[in-house]
Amino acid sequence: MTPALSIQNVAKTFSTAQGDVRALDHVSIDIRAGEFVSVIGPSGCGKSTLMNIVGGLVDDYEGEVHLDGALVRGCQKQIGVVFQEESTFPWRTAIDNVAFPMEAAGLPREARMARARELLELVGLNGFENRFPSELSGGMRQRIAIARTLAFQPRILLMDEPFAALDEQTRLLLGDKVLQIQQELNQTTLLITHNIAEAVQLSDRVLIMSFRPGRIKRVIDIDLPRPRSSKLMGGEKFGQYVAAIWEDLREEASKGLQDMERVRAGA
Amino acid sequence: MASATLTSLRKPPAIVTRFGALALFLLGWEAASRAGWISAFIVPPPSEIYNSFEMLFVQEGLVDAFLRTFGEAFAAAGLGSVIGIAVGYLLHRSKLAGLAYTDWVAAMASAPLVLLYPLFLVVFGRNSATIVAMGVVGCLPPIILKTKEGLDGVKPVLLNVGRTYGLTPWRQFRMIQFPAALPTIFNGVRIGLLFAIINVVGVEYLIVFGGLGQMISDLGDRFEIAAMFGGIVFVILVSVCFFFITEKIETWLLSSK
Ligand SMILES: Nc1ncnc2c1ncn2[C@@H]1O[C@H](COP(=O)(O)OP(=O)(O)OP(=O)(O)O)[C@@H](O)[C@H]1O
Ligand SMILES: [Mg+2]
């Protein structure tokens, strides 16, 4: 079966005034239709770069990205992206933010408002429809951004640390909801995260990336029954997965930390 | 409580200070004029200027002149906004054009462009077209510069959101870049409107045609000195009002974001 999303030998080098930075080094990932894959790795290992390449937001890279076996370049409407940075539109209210992609697609006002209201409710923001982002907390703004991407029901969902700005409780509950939608729509999902428990809770597979240059160091299949929810977290098997991932990640994370200290010492 | 009253006594609110200073200045001027230190023929005392307003309204058609001048200034600012935003967009879009022209436009913003009026007089003749064209020339530099500044400052991630939904460049502009840059662009339009008023009144005065500028010029020719100053004071007052009103609109625009 051809994978829904196939990333083949993707590599990227940034040229800066301080010299070249090899951000990604020949990364290959095949994701089945409906599969939930997480990428976890130390800060600066090229996770966002990988996501920007798959999302079509970076032009000059090595390697290829295939959708259902067809080579693609540039942005694809079937790919929805939740960005790591704050990305709500400050001049639009919460509901108008969520309705944005449907407005861009030319959906009639009634329909897109109804859909946007549904999605806001899903992320727990009913009652905040007419607030501007500046009147909401960082976590609420991020939930708007997530709702905006989900509202469009993309076949392929890319999320770059979407829950990073949220507190632990909201993160767990929202993770459950996103997972529920993902399962319902059978969305092919690539999640980038720092959070090991989150990766185990949501994913079919967890890819561990090495510190610069970013490579896939290890792949761990998460063999936990679905439907899942955050209740899973107490289980013994869950703990074993978390421990196994940390084992691999620790080495890379400490390399990242050393690198940071080196930079600080050099500066 | 007591200390609060004390401090408020020591330091009155800004508005009281401002108008107090103005009142003191006017009183001094009035006194100097009455004492004969200032010739009333060159600079009439404030009371005479104040009294001239009745004549300005009744005989000189101040209201019509005002409507005409400000109508022309607004037309100029409207036209200037369309042109200025388009040019600002081009300077933002093309890196080369931005490098080549931005500093020149900035230089124009500080030049007395009103001196270009003979050129427009030749092209359009002695009529409203020349006046509006001069208003447009005056308001263009700030609108162009602020548009470019606003568009340059749009957060890249917002543009990326638009790109992931496959927006065309025009819709990218209309749905993301323009609204994101709007507070800055509005700031440019506001300064542009003030520059347009200055140019319109200036050219009306210079070519003695239509509106407040012509009125002031006429009064000067007829040696109605007090009324002439009345006209000038009126222009200043209205400009100041515009400045504050548009400033309020601007802060309101910014705060609703
Ligand atoms: N536009 C750019 N120009 C130059 N270097 C860049 C650019 N974008 C990223 N990099 C570099 O590429 C490397 C990977 O960056 P990236 O943002 O992909 O990391 P990340 O894994 O997403 O990190 P984090 O977890 O902190 O978000 C970093 O070393 C970064 O400095
Ligand atoms: Mg990142």
C-alpha cells in the first residue's frame, strides 16, 4: 500500500553569516493513511524545519515529499498546519479566526459560522466567540489556532508543538479531543512534540530525532489499544514506553544542552 | 486623602496647564496690543480677531469655504491613499524598488512640496483639479512610507497560515497583509490628511482660488487684518481638532486589536 505521506531523504542546510547549519540530514518517514506519528527530539534538532518542508513552506531542500505516491512541492490544501508560534489573527475575533479557512474556501457565512462555533466548543472556548486574541490567554489563543486548522478537516494534519503553551490538564484533555477527531476523520497526522507522555498517549509510532544534524535515531511502535484517552497514563505499559523513549532521548538532549553551554561560553 | 489633594494642587492636570498657558499668552498679547507695544495694524489683539468671526461667518461665507477646502483635502487624501498604498505595496514587494526609492520618498516627506504648484497650474489650469492634485502630492510620502513599514512588519507565521490555505497573492494581501498592517497604514493616512490640508490651503492662497486659502488671501488684499487673522486662527483650530480626533480613532483602532 502506498503511504499517505512519504518523506524521502529530506535534508536542509541553512546558510547563515556564521556559516552553514545542517538542520536536517536525510530524514525518511512513511506514514500510513490514518496513522498518528509523533516526532520527538531535543530543541534545535530540526523538527520545525521538517514540518515546514512537508507543509510546503520551504522551497529549497533536498529530497522529496509524496502525497499518496505523487511528488508534491509547495503548499497543498489537503495539508493542515498548526504552527509552533502564536498564529492567530489579532484583528479577527475568536470565531472569525476559526472561520478563516472556510472563508478563504468561499463557504457561505451561515455555514462557516456554525462550523466555527462547533469547533470553538470542542476546544472549550464557547462563550469567547467574540473576543479578540489580545483579550485571551496564550493557551486560549493556541486552542483557537488548533480549532482553525481542524475546522477545515485536512486529510493530513501537521502539528508543531500545538500544546506547548497549555497547562498540563488542558493539554491532556485537548489531546484526547484532537485524538478523537483524528480517529473519526481518519486523519493522517504528524505531531511534533517535546513531551514524551503526550507522544505515547497519542501516537501509533514515535520517531526519536538526534541532535543536529537532525536524523531519525529510532522508531518506537506504541502498541496500546484504541480508542485511547489520557486515562491510559497510569498503566504499566505506558510507563515502560515513556522510560524507553527517555532512555534514547536523554543522550540527545544532553548533547543539545552541552551545545548550548558551549555557545554561551563562546559568546 | 490630604496628601492626594496636596499633590493635585501642586501638579494640576496636563489639560489645565496647557489651556492655562494659552490663556496667559492671549492675555499678554491683548495687553501688549492695548498698550500700543504691538501695532494693531500688523497684529490685531485677540479680542478683535474674536470679534471678526461674526463677519467671517455672515459676510465671507466661512462655512462654504471650510466645506470646500476640507472636501478637497479629503478627496486628495482618499485618492492619495489608493495610490500611496499601491506604491507602498510595490516598495514592500520588490526588494530592489524598496532599496532604490524608499529613502527618496522619505526625503520628499520633509520637502516643501507646495512649491511644485506652478507645474500643476500649467497641467490642470487654475481650478479644483490643481488643488486636489497638490493635496495628493502632499499626502503621498507618509502614506507610502507607512504602508511599506506596516507590510514589512507583518509576522511571517501569519503569512504562512495564508499560504497553507492556498491564498492567491491578492487574497493574501486583502485577508492578511492589509489588515495586519492597517494600524500602521492608518497612521500614515492620518499624517497624509494633515499634509493634504496644509497643501490645499497653501495652494488656494497662492493661486487665489476657492476655499479658506482664497478667503484669507482676499481679506489680506482688502486690509481686513483682524478677519484675516481670524481665518488663519480658524484653519489652525480645525487642523488641531482633526489631529486629536484622528489620534483618538487611531488609538481606538489599536486597542480593539
Ligand atoms: N531560517 C533559518 N535560518 C538559519 N537557521 C535556521 C533557520 N531556521 C532554523 N534554523 C536552524 O536550524 C536548526 C533547526 O531549527 P528548528 O526550528 O527546525 O528546530 P526545532 O527542532 O523545531 O527546535 P524547537 O524544539 O526549539 O522548536 C536550528 O539550529 C536553527 O538555528
Ligand atoms: Mg520548533
